[in-house]
Amino acid sequence: MSILNKVLSFLVGDRPILSDLKKLVLNSIKNSLTSIVIPIWYQQVQTINKVQRLPRSIEVNFYRMKNGKPQFDESLAFPNKTEELHVATVTVQSFDGKTLIANVWSVKGFLFSIEYNTSSDYFDELLGMEPKPKVTFHCKLVAQLELPQLS
């Protein structure tokens, strides 16, 4: 996409909900999940229609909104409905040796946030370059989304 097209898309509000960085972080987790929860993960990511970014993009929260209110469709919930569940840690490494740590959380069975150890702005800009520079993503699952919450 040309620079002019990107600017026009930005001005008319035709922006993707998730940046390339967020998509790649979430995709690296999806690639580490069991086949049981991959369809649920996919549906949850696809239905995100609001992203709240904290200053310097140090944290992003995901919502599925309907009529101006968060929507919690139980058919899309993970079996593990722990109140706050640390799902995975993704280490992002740039070609120039910079590292970003992304911790991904779910709340009550719904993918909810990515918390970064520092501002993610550098990596957002890096992944927007053409041609795309070499960036690696390493996922370490911390929780099992397919297991129901233990009482």
C-alpha cells in the first residue's frame, strides 16, 4: 500500500483494529495452542471491535462491543474461566537486538490484554517498514485455556 493510500485510510477511519505487532503476538500464541481451543481463539480475535491503548502503548485491552457495551458471548469463552489468567509470554526480538516482552491475559475466559515490559512503539513502527525487517517471536504458554477452572 502506498504512503498516500495509508494516509487516506487513516483520515477516513479505515484502520485495522489490530496493529501488525498485536496480530503477530496473538498469532504466535495461536500457533502454540492445542487444536481444541484454536477455533475459540480465532473467533475471539476476529470479534474484537475495540482496542483501548494505554499511553506509549505499554498495554492494550481488547473488547467485543455491542450497542456501546462490552459483550461476553459465553459460546466464545475458553473453558478456563479464571478471573485473571496469564495466558502466555511472547518475546519479540528485532534484527538489531532490541527485545520486547508481551504478557497476554484473559479475564473470565476472554482474551483481554497485552501488557508490554516497555513501550511497544518502536516495534509497531519497525513492523510498518517496507521491506519488513527480520523480527522473531517466541511464545511460552503459561496457562492451559482448554482446562476448566479448578475450584
